[in-house]
Amino acid sequence: MQLTEEQEAVIHDPLDTDLVMVIAFAGAAKTTTLRLKAAAHPKKRGLYLAYNRAAAIAARETFPPNATCKTVHALAYPRFGSRYAHKLAGNLRVGDAMRLMGLGEDWKLGREVVECVNAYICSDHDAFPRLAPAGADLSLTTERRTHVAAVAKSLWQRMAAPKDEAPMVHDGYLKLFQLSRPTLPYDFIMLDEGQDSNPTTLALFRNQAPPKIIVGDPYQSIYRYRGSVNAMDPGTASRVYHLTCSFRFGPRVADIATALVREFYGETRAIIGGGADTKIEDFRPYGPHACLCRTNAEVFAQAAIAVQGGESLAFVGGIDGYNFAQVLDAYWLFIGCTDQVRDPLVRQFRSFAEMERYAEAADDPETKRLIKVVAIYGGAIPGLIDAIRRSQAPVGETADLTLATAHKSKGQDLQRVVMADDFPDLADDDLDLQEANLAYVAVTRAVHSLRPNGMLREWLRGVRFNL
């Protein structure tokens, strides 16, 4: 790989200041650059903090021996997470909060309590808040927010007690680790995916002795709903570098990506397409290709169409990450077969009608999408899920159709990309910028060819961009 001048500048930075920031556009080989950065300082002990376990494992295979590659949760687990091994849960469920705190059937209060706990454990605050965050619900009174915070604090205290039945979540023991003010035994620390780190992680990182390096793409910030924040503010760094050349795609995809970041953010730097000249075409999918969707519901719909056409399937991150079992359990609830339900979210409801009432009262988009899928596919769901699982391509073979949400596609190189039609309209005046970022992520996965959906084509015409 021929290094760019921008990469050389990062690699040969002298590590003599508090915080170095590397703003790297999509496909700009940031992980490779960090690996070479570690190799350039063989006598220093480095720590590379990866966003997830898969990235940490991949980094261990290529980084030099002086660099330790871990997630922040892996740092926290030995001292704190191991205390809760017997009661660790993937997430804090509304139904559990209601049962543990005696909230009866007040689903709205249960959801507010869970949101308050999650907001605290992902924050950089030391003390639990006196008021629950209002969020988008501006009707919440001070009295209500005080009550929610008091219940949430009690729940958090139960979660933090190893012998209490209240489940602990992974971000919870990470919060306890951050509150302990640990000093990490490394000469320099590199934090990847800085645009999607939560304040707990950033507080842990910033509390370490210099030098520190934070790397990320501000336009791939897509996890705000999990409490993440975009930490890629150049004003917070001692020195700032940029990686603008993408090795994944060519000039035509780079031009679309540049149009997105300029229109929504006023970015002045152009993204350079240094890869093969990716085609932008309205091809009918022929041969192996990937379809990127906004929602799990659309992934299910695309999979259903594919199996009916006899296509083989693959799922980025594995099929279990798309909650098809949860769709099946929602169907069992719909027809009254509650003894068949296994999914924790669905099991907390005694009837489908109760799940519908909860979805409306708590304004839970995930549950609303689940209800919509059951309404569309009904009795065909069990057979479709069986067919989808049978249609997965054998390990090592290329599938006719690879499916992913835009979120799960992040970090992937996909040869032929089709954008599904369920992305929000970029021309909407009330568009959440996280949705613009998802479009940027989807577009910049393509290596060989990209088929934009109709919405993106129309938006590009609106900003006078010629495909």
C-alpha cells in the first residue's frame, strides 16, 4: 500500500502533546494508519481501544507486539464486570424495571426509568441526576422528572449490588470502572471510532496521561440513540490531522459522499476516491450483491422476497443480529400461543394488544416496527423464517444476496451495493442528521458498483448533482 502524505504525517507525529485528533473519512485506512503509528514507536507501550470485540480481535492479528488491542469493556471486566457475571444482561428491559420497582402496568413510567438509568451509565457524570432527562417529551414536569430520577437511582443501586437480582448491563460495569478513576499502564493510547464513543468512554480516555490519539469520521456518527456523542471536535485537540483519501471506492462515490457532507455540514474538504472507479448504475441485481436497509423490518422483507425467488442469503454480523426470532415470538403472541414465546421483550406482555398499548404509550419505535411486520406477514411468518434460515449460503461460499442494516454495514467493504427504499427523505426539513449520516455510511460501503435508491437520486438532483 502506497501511503499518502496525510498518513505519513500521522505516523511520524512525535507523540509530544496531550491530544492528537485524526479526522478520517470513510475508507481512508485509519486502522492501518494506527497500526503503522504503533509500529513507529516500538519502545513505547501502546493501547488501541477498538469500538467492538470483532474489531479488537482483528487488530490483534495485525498490530505490532508493543500494542495491546482491547475494547473499553474488556478493560473494565476483570475488576468490575466479573462481579456481575451471574446476572449480566444485554440490556435493561422495561418489563424488568417495572417488576423490580413495583410500577404495576405503567409502561410509560417504566420506559422513562430505563431511559434515565441508561442516560446516567452512558454519561460522564459522577452523581446520579436529580432530574430525569426530558428528551423529546417537553410535557414532562419537574415533579415527574424528579420522581423518575428517584426510582431510576434506586434501580441503579440495586443493579450495582452484586447480590441483588436486578440485572447488570455491560455499560453499567463500564460506568463503575470509569468512576473508579483508573490509571491505564500505557505510554500512549489510541481511541478509534471517536465519533461514536459515549461520554463514559470519553471521560475514561481523557483522564489518562498524555499522549492520546483519537480517531474517527464525524459523518459516521450513527449511534446517538445509544448515548454516543461525536467527539471529533477539532477545537478540543492539540494537533489535528486529516485522512481524506479513501482506498475503498472511486471518484464517483467520493463525489456523492462529498455532496452529502457539504450540504448537511458545510464540510470544505473533498473526499478523494483513491480506489477503483466505482460505478453508479441503476442495475437490476445480477450476480452476488448486497442490499443495505434502514431497518430490521426491511431486512426481513428483502429476505422474504429473496427466498421466494430461490436466492441464497448471507447476513452481515450473522442472522441472529436481525431479531427474526423476535418476529416469530411476536407472531406467537399475536395468535395467543404465549407458551411458545422465548424473547424477553415479547414475554413481558400477556397479549398482543398489551404490546400494542405499550408501543403507543412508550413511543417505542422498535416495538412499533415489530408490530408492523406481524401485521404485514401474519401467518406466513413461521414458514418464511424457516425458509430464510435454510437459504443461508454455506460458510465460505458467496451468497446471491447479502443483507444488512446501514448500522451493521459500518466498517464493511461490499462489492455491489443496492440501497433499499426505507431510508428517510434527505429533503425533509425536519430530518435528523443521524439519518444523513446513515445515507453516507451506506453509500461509502460500495467498492465495485452502487445503486442509489430513488430518494437519494431525487435529493442529488435537488442539489444539482449529476450522477
